[in-house]
Amino acid sequence: GAVVSQHPSWVICKSGTSVKIECRSLDFQATTMFWYRQFPKQSLMLMATSNEGSKATYEQGVEKDKFLINHASLTLSTLTVTSAHPEDSSFYICSALSPPSNQPQHFGDGTRLSIL
Amino acid sequence: RKEVEQDPGPFNVPEGATVAFNCTYSNSASQSFFWYRQDCRKEPKLLMSVYSSGNEDGRFTAQLNRASQYISLLIRDSKLSDSATYLCVVPLGGSQGNLIFGKGTKLSVKP
């Protein structure tokens, strides 16, 4: 089946650091990828929809200047958390739609981000 | 009503038990529904898709009641490996793009 790879799986860094997370579709082309965030004991919340070759669409309340998304190719989307602070510590998960578009999303392994 | 609401957990059951989870959703336009399983600190994995009145896959049965906007997941003959959090997921606006996740119901199967 379709595979989505996410890297890194775990990041610990100091406050103020920018962190880049990669999401790759390994055996299919994904024109649309999604970035979710999950705080402990909470549900996954969509942060933004990443479209290849165009600007990402951010959900209400998500700062686009803080969470930079780049989807430069059909197999790679990146999320950069700029100037991360402890409140940004969370589990970030990407997903991708594989054609045909009525298939469920395939999720990456997730990235656990801890900001000290 | 919250967009996707699930039974509060946790459910603690013995091996071999039958357990059912409920989920209600608010978007009447939704056409497809999903149950995902999420293990601790892991990504969600698709368990079942529900497009019509229901779906059965081995020990797992999902049922859909569109009139009541209600989905259920039944697990028969529970195994220790079934211990996980089960997420009810509903696409927003009927599309596959924006998935709305329930908070999940935690299941713990004991020997």
C-alpha cells in the first residue's frame, strides 16, 4: 500500500531554534499533503493543507509565518517550525492523499517535537 | 453538538470480550467515515472505512446510522493486541481533504 515517510521521528531542541520536518510519499505522487498536530490526550487537529506548487492553506488559528510549509515536489512537503517555543512541543503528523482521491489519507510516522 | 464525539474511555475489558464504541458526528453531508487505531506515541492507522450502512472485517464490525448521525465499532473476541486508542474520523464537507478526528476511545484488553 501507499507509504508516507516522515523525518525526523524525534526532535529535542532549545527554545528559539527552527525545526524542519519532512514528509515524503514513497511510492506515489501526492499533490496534496496535510499537516496535523496532536497534543497529549487530544485529538489530531489539522494545521494546514499543503498543495504542490502553490501556497499552503492554513486552518484558523495557525500562524502561517510560524509554521512554514513548502511543497516543492509531488513527493515532498516540509513543515518548518520557526523560532520554536515550549508551547510548540507536540506530536506533528503529516498525511497524503493517494490517487484516486476517494482513498483515505495515509499517515507518516509522526514527529515528536520537544522544545526545552 | 461537537463535530465528532466519541465515547469517553477508557474501556478495560478481559481477553475474549466483545466491546463496542460509539461515535456521533454533526456534519450531515459526510458520506464516508473511518475508524483509525492509534497506538501510544504512534501515527493513526486505518482500521476500517464505512461508506454505506456498515462494514465487517473479521472480528471488527462498523455500523453507520445516517439518520441518527451515529457510527459504531464492534470488536469481538478481544485480543491483547487490540489495546489502543480508537479514533472516529469524519471528512469535513464530504471531502477526503479535511479529516475531523474524534478524541479517541482508549481500549485496554487485560489477560
